[in-house]
Amino acid sequence: MKKITSLILTSAMLLSALPVFAAEAEPEITVNGEPIASETDAPSGTEAAVSESAAGSPETAAQPTEAAQAPADTGPRSSKVTVHVTMEQQPYTIDSFAKLELYSTSGELLAFDALWVGGITTELTYTFSVPEYTIGESFTLKLADGLSRLRFYDDIYGVGDSFTITTYSYTNENGESIAEDSFEMSAVPCFQKSVSLRYDGVEVPLSPGARVIDGVTMVPVRQLAQYIGMDSYYDPAYNVEVTSLGPDKIYFNIDTDYTTVFGTDLAAQHKTIWLDGAAFAALRTFSDALGSTLEVTDNYTSLSINMTASPRVTDYFNNIPVNRNGISSRTDYLIWVSLSEYKVRVYLGKQYQWKQIREATCAIGAPGTPTITGSYEYQYSMSRWDYGTYYVGPCMIFYGGYALHSVFLYQDGSEYDGRVGMQLSHGCIRLKKVDIDWLYSMIPVGTRIYITP
């Protein structure tokens, strides 16, 4: 009886639940996009089949797995790094290839490039292709070759130096995220330093100018030699630039460092070369030969050099009376008349550096009409003073009626009285015709005439 009652209650409960199961089964169930029957009319084992099919489906099983493994979106990405370099111009740029290398922060070489640099180069742009990365990544940039230095912000780097560059992003006024994978820098190309040369504190106007070649300061020999009072000339027979101080000579052999300095052979710091139509030699070799020292200030792009006065040159010129006495002239010439020696000496140069270029014997004033002494200037000239049978001329007047002029000449130019080396004039200074003609053709008005007893 109890079993029958229990069976009736269970059946009633199942019947009352049928509307509920029917309501929950209304949505269509699909597997791989195909509808399947509801629980009530599905064949036996369908529930297990649905579960197994769903487990093997890429749309239902793989997608959640991929979403779980994907990296978070941390910002914009890039596959390049750009370096823009502005060149700082130099007067003597050396052609080269500027090579930059880009490394990962772990030291792996990612890319490199070498761009030509010359005197006309104003800017360089390097675009490095690299594996894709997220903006914010850092790299190491290395100056490998071809530039004197590279500046990034306030830091300066030389050849072989490396430094870190970091990409970044920012949000503009429109709320857009902007990636920055390019960098602005400046650079100094490889160059020859410009040289400013002074001698005893006074700037030397060299043309062509001094310059640094292969790390050695080179100067145009003739221009510097002439400035300090020496003579210099090229001897084609021996392919040598000869520089002299009186009888003493320096031989700079072209295209070799073999140099002879006042009789001593030596190897110069650099071979003597032809450049811009002049013989260039090592400044150090030249200054050492003369006993000078070099005071050098290196300003990176230029050198400021002072060559101290040469004691050898100073002693040589001090042995010349017009230099020792500090006689000056408004022209490049000076005439010294030594009455006691009956000599007229002509000098070329400047104060303290007069060099004798000509000497002649003269006649001077008789005891009753002596030649005046002192310092005068050549004022003007006359072609002749005529005395009928004879004349003197040309005449170079320097004070009142005092002049340098020829000995007495017949009207045809032959000598009427050609005596020199004695006291016989009325105060003027007489010279042989060949000597006065040379003076008249060479000496400009305004030249100092210095007359000593």
C-alpha cells in the first residue's frame, strides 16, 4: 500500500513540472551553427555529444585561450628609428663617411649606416629599420667613424662613444597619441683646424694661411720667413725652398722631410709640400731652427699660436747699426750714408729688420763745405743740375740744396770728374752714374736718409 502511494505522489510531481521544462527549452540550441533538438525530443546520448563537440570547436574553445595569452596593449608601435643630424660648418672640412650604429640595450647590433660628409653638407638623415617595438623602448647609438664629434642635447660624444636614446609618445591637443621615434642632433665634421699665427705677439698676415695637416701645423715658408726678416726662394735645380739669414741657410726639400738647418741634416716633423702655390713646412721645425718657442692655445676648431721672437734673428739684425739704433722709414727702403767710410748703403724691410740690398762708394763734402749729418727724408727729385760743360743728375734732394747725385758728367753722359771715396763736394753726396741711376729708379719719395759721421 505504501509503495502505491509513493508512486502516485512522484508521478504528480513530474506532471506539475512539465510547463517549467517546456519554458526553459524554448531558445534554440546550436552546435557549430546547426540547430539541435531540445532535451525532450533529443535522442539518447545527445547531451554528451553536444558537450564533446563544443569542447573541440575553435570558435568556442580556442578563442578564450588566445584572449588569455595576448599581451596587453601598452601603446603605439614602430619599426624604425630616425636620427637627424645638423652639421656645424668648418673652413677646412675633410671629406669622409659618417657612420652611426644602432644597438639594442642588450648590446645586439640592429642597424648601421654611413653617409658622405663634405664641405657642402649641411645635414644628414639616418633611418634605421629595426624589429617592431613598443614606443618607450630605448636604444644605444654609437658614433663609429667619420665625424669629429656628435652633440645630443648638452652632451658631446667622440668617435667610439655610445649613448642611450629613448623613444616616447605624447598626447596632442586633439587627444591623439603621437609616437616619437626620431631624434635631433648636431655634429662637427672631420676638419683641418684653422690657425692664427703671431710672431712676438703680432699677428702674421700669411697668404696662403697656416693650417693643420696630418696633425702637424704647417706654414708657407717664404711668407713667414720674409715677415721676420729672412730671405727665401725656390731653387728648381734641387727642388728645394731655401731660407737664409745672412750667409746661414735652411734647405726645405720638397716632398720629403729631409731638411738641412744651418748645416745640420735632420728629419722634419712633416715632409715639405706644395700647397696653394707655396712651399709648406712644419712650423715646429722652422721655429726650433731659429731658437723660438711656440705658445699654443687649442680652441678645438682652431689653434692660436704665438711664435716668440727668434734670438738668432734678433742678434743678426742688432749687428746692423740702423737696426740697433731703431731707425725707421715711411717706405720699405732706408738709405744710410756713413761719411767716415764713404759708403752709401741701401736697406729693404722695416724698423729693426732692415736688410742691406746694395752698397756703393761715394764722395762727400770737402772740409770747408762738409756734408750735414742727421736724419732726413727724400723730398723730391730733378733730372739734372746743368753747369754748361758738365752736369750732375739725377738729383735726389733731401734737405735744402743737399742731394744725392751723380759725379760730374759731360753732356754725352761720360765722366767729367768721376772721383769717389774722398772729400771734394760742396756738401752733396756724389755717386757713380750706375749707382745713382739705380737709386733713382728704386727709391720712393719719403724714404729715410740717415747720415752719420
